[in-house]
Amino acid sequence: MTPASRQIQAPSGVEDLIRATTKWQAESVANVDNALKLKLEHLLGMSGGYVLNYSNASFAAFVRDSIGVDPYELHNGSKAQVLRHLWFALSDSEFAQLTIDMLEYRRLAEDLGHLERSNRTEADRQLSEDVIGQLRALLEPAGRLTGDEAAFLARVVEFDLSQVAVTVDLQSVVADRLEEVETCYENGAYLAVVILCGSTLEGLLYEVAKSHPADYNRTSAAPRHDGKVRPFPEWTLSDLLNCSREIGLLGEDVTKFGHAVREFRNYIHPQQQVKEDFRPRRVTAQVARQVLRAAIDDLASQKTGFPPAPRS
């Protein structure tokens, strides 16, 4: 395999917030042999320049959502030509992720009637499962879900932000941030998702703590200096998470993954990101987004009997 790297050109708009500033390096290009190529050509319906039932726009959007790359920035041509080019330009893990996503999309589209079934559908599904099994081994560990992550992401989150014990003004700002998180996530700006979720979570917990100082100050996890609890401006996100959990305001799952988001948020500093060669992937952003939403759900549940949100 030949080492490869690419520089994503800096476009405008939030959809490329990360790619405008980050050099994305792949340690090796994907190794797509002739047998695998023939299987994918067949399964993805690539004759005549097509790929499944994608339009040019939906194809580009699908690739961006899957691996954070605009395919037409890397190659021009028909959808099939662009996809073939991607196979030999992406890393093993990127190629595996994109291909698995496309094969799973085909199955779902057939089930929903968006793609016509053929007399080979069942045989093709078995072939698709075989290919997916082969490709999963190529995924980077960071791109695969652990059992705990899968269970956490499967949690159904329905929340009422107005029930969180913070000012109405802050509720409005948080609502705007939640919309921005979705915009960034949908457009592959995964580092922006992590940073937004981490800072918003800290802001929410900080305001809840300030509104209920006695509850937070008497916890064993409250940070102390010379035997005295530190003032709230000196509390870290770690302190706020631990105390909120001790009070019973946050669930164990939110606290656990909240600490992971706290660590990821350190990559707001470019030097730290370069030092540790950190490249946020979709899974990272999914967990961060779920942490914020689930935390709001927990906070809105009023588990500690906190009074209604103060008005401003």
C-alpha cells in the first residue's frame, strides 16, 4: 500500500468548518482487489455511470455524511467514476465505512420500496452481508462502537428544555446551539460538534450549580482548597459532572460519556490535535451529541426536586 495524504480545500460555510482548517491524512490507501471491485460494481448498480438511486446531490451528501469528504472535490465525472476514484484514494477505514454505509442503505431502500427488488435480491443480500463482514475488519477501532457506546446511542431522548433550571435567556442560547450542533453534524463538521456540545454542557451545569450552591457545595466531589470549597468560577467540567452525578441530577451513562467529551474538547487547541494526531469521526460526534441531549433530558427530569427554571 502506498502512503497518501490530501488537503481539503477551504470552502466557505459551516458545512466545512473542520475541513477548512484541518489537513486530513490517511496512513494508507485502500486495497481493493478485482474480486471485491466486481462485487461492489454489481451490488451498487454502477453500470452506466450510476450508483444505486443517488442523484449527484444526494450522492455527494451521502459521502459527506459517511466519511466527511466531498467526493466532487477529489474527482470529476459520473457518480460511478467518482466512486471508483474514491476506492483508491481513501484509507482502508474510510473505504470500509463508506462501502458498508452504502450497502446498508441499499438494503433499507429496498425494504422501503425506494429501490426495485429483483429475482437476485436475496442472493445479493447474502453477498452484501459477506462483503460487509469482510470490510468491518478494516474499520479503525475509533470507528467502531463498543457495547456501551451502542447502548448509550440507542437511548431514546425526549426533553423539554424549558424544564431545565436555568434562565430563559440561557435556554434560548442552548436551543440555538442545539440547532447549530445538528447543522455541523449533518455536514461532517465533527470537531465543531464536540466543541459545541462540551462547552454547552459545561455552561448548563455551571448555571444549575450557581442556582443551587448548597446542593453542589456539600458533595464529596466538590473541589476544595485548604479545606474550603472553591468558588464556582474555578470549577471544571469534570467537577460539575461528578457533583451532578453525586446529587443524582445526571445518570451514570451521561456522566461517563460526558467525561469522554471533556477529554475530546481539549482538541480545541490545534497544537494538542497535532500532537496526538486526533481526527474526530462520526462516532465521536454522535456520542458528544447524545451526551448533550441526554444531559438536558436528565436535567429536565428534576430528579433532585430543584424548583422550576428561574425567569429572567
